[in-house]
Amino acid sequence: MSYLGRAVDSGAISNIQNLDNISFNGSSSYSLTKNSVAFVPASASNLLISIDGVVNATNFTVSGSTITFSSNLVTGDVIDFIQILGSTLDLGVPSDNTVSLAKLTATGTKSSSTFLRGDNTFAEAGGGKILQVVSSGVIDQTYSSNATSYTAVTSHSLAITPSSTSSKVFMMFSFNARSTGTANTTYTLYRGSTNLNTNGFTILHDDNGSADTEVQCTLTFLDSPSTTSATTYALYGKSAGSGDSARVNTKGSDSVITLFEVGA
């Protein structure tokens, strides 16, 4: 049956592409090509074919680059054109502030490797972002011990609950340390019952023979707790000689502890 309606004008519709013509040989299936290369249309409804002056639009199916007509075509039939519609439609660039978050909604497993994380929030561009900050505020409690093994510094501990097992925790302990006598004084940081540096971070030593040495200290460390449970970090100290003592805030100074959760 002949096609009735407005003639197809590829010049008026810039989205139309012409495919290579087909030489019929009496069968019903043929290969679609463009510039002699196999062509796969989106669907059969994208194709418009004219044979012997009759436009065919519904009497064939498409699988991959193969078109199959509903009946065998006669050898010698002349194909006028094969056109594909809608394959290169360009909508252009949306205007600013015209695409809502609802149009960007995604589903799936939350992942920082995707634009949307599966919970309708935007993914971070990469690791290293500060996800939360926890502070102790001012700590004015004092500590004094002549123990030669590490003991917890009074009230100098703080807990943080990481939001992901891949997060790291950056800790900053700022305090005033004092050593009496001439023995070395060492401080370290603990996660729970785990010493994060068995060699210690700070050593006070009286080089001039004085019986009293004092210094303002800031200890920092980046830890990987690998947990989403509340995790406590604490300051510990010790003296190298039982007759001397390690002291914190004994001259009226204060301390501050700050913990940062860092995204992976």
C-alpha cells in the first residue's frame, strides 16, 4: 500500500541520515550499511524505506544490522532510499538552573565513584575531605606521674564515631608538658588500648642540669581505625626515671584535643 502524507524532506529535518541502498535478490533479509559499514538502528520504527515509489514503514523488523521484510522481495525491485530518523538528535545544553535534582536521581549502592551515591546526595570529588570535627574544649585538669611505663593523662581523652570504615582520623593534642628532675619524659597517643607509637612522640630532657623543664606541645597523628563504632583517643605519658615526674598543666596552662574524620 502506498504511503500517504507529507513527503519526507531530509533537508528540512536535519536529523535524518541516509543509509546505503540494498540490492534485492528475492529473499526477505538484508544487511543495513552506511558508507559500507554495518549500521545498527535504535529500532525498526526509526527506519523509513521507499521501494518502487512506495514508502514502507511497518512491514519489516530489525535485529542488529539485519532488516527482515514480512515477505520476500522480488529481484529487480528498485529501492529509492533508506532513511533513519532520530539517531543523532541533539537537545543542546540546558539553560542554567533548569535541571532539578529529581531529574538526576539515581538508584543503587552508595559509592563515591559515581556522580550520585545512590542516596540522592552528590559524591565527593575525592578523598581528603573533612567529614566531621570533634573538640574537647578547654581541659584544665592536671597530671603528674613518676611511672616509667605509659599511664593515661587525666581527662585527656576524646571519642569520635567514624561514618565509614574507610575513614581516617586526624588527631591534634595540644598541651603544656613539664618534666621535673633530669630524666627524659615521653608522651604518646593511644587508640583504646593500642599505643599508636611505642617509641613516643615527645621527649623532654634537661640539658643544663636544671630540675624543671617545661614546653608547649602539640602532638598530631593520622590513624586508620577501620570502624564505625565510637573510638577513643587518649594522651599517655611516662618518665625515664622513677625519681622524676612527667606533668601536664601543672603551671595553670590548659589543653585542647581536636579529632577530624577524614574521608577516604
